[in-house]
Amino acid sequence: MEASVIASWTLQNEIPIPEDVMPLLTPGEQPVAAFKTFRDSAVFTSKRLIVRDAQGLTGKKVEIYSLPYSAINMWSSENAGRLDFSSEIELWTRAGHIKIKLAKGADVRRIDSLIAWAVLGNA
């Protein structure tokens, strides 16, 4: 199934929940897991995926993406192979197609289970 990608992120290793995400949360929303991205972080909460993207030379300009789990229609996960070292998660949402690349330190099965928990069991 090929669709044009509206967003693409790369997740690296799992990290502690960043303190600066707390003001972004709504009442009753809880952070669940966080992953390092190239210049910032992606946080799975009890309601959505928040991706912070620091921009510019100093990184002071920050763009924040918020993807409610209710917007996810379908997803796929692909683990790294013997000769292909990259893993990825693809999300098909009401907004479009999102590709999440996983660096060597990211556990594709952990992220897949977080999405399943959020879309199927939590929301």
C-alpha cells in the first residue's frame, strides 16, 4: 500500500520522560514512554503521540506535532533484517501517511506494542 508521506520521524533509544512535556498534557493525560529523536523527543501518552522537533541553529524554535491515537486507522511494523539494518513503523491516519524510522537503539516491538496498547486497548 503506497501513499505519500506527510511526516517522517526517526526514533532512537528510549529515554526518561522529559520534564518539558508536562505543560503540554491535558488534565488526566499521563506520559507513558519517551524516545530520543534527532534533536528532541517523541512521547507516547495515554491519549496521543507528541513529537517535539527543535529547529534552527540554536534549537530554540520548536515545532510540536500531536497525533491523537483515535486518528490512527492502521499501522505496520518492520524489523531490521540481516542485510537491511533499518526498522520502521508506518501509520495510516485520517490526516495521511506517517513514517517512523527507527535507529539501531530503538526496539520496534516495544513501539509496536505501545501503538497497539494506545489504539486498541487504551483509547
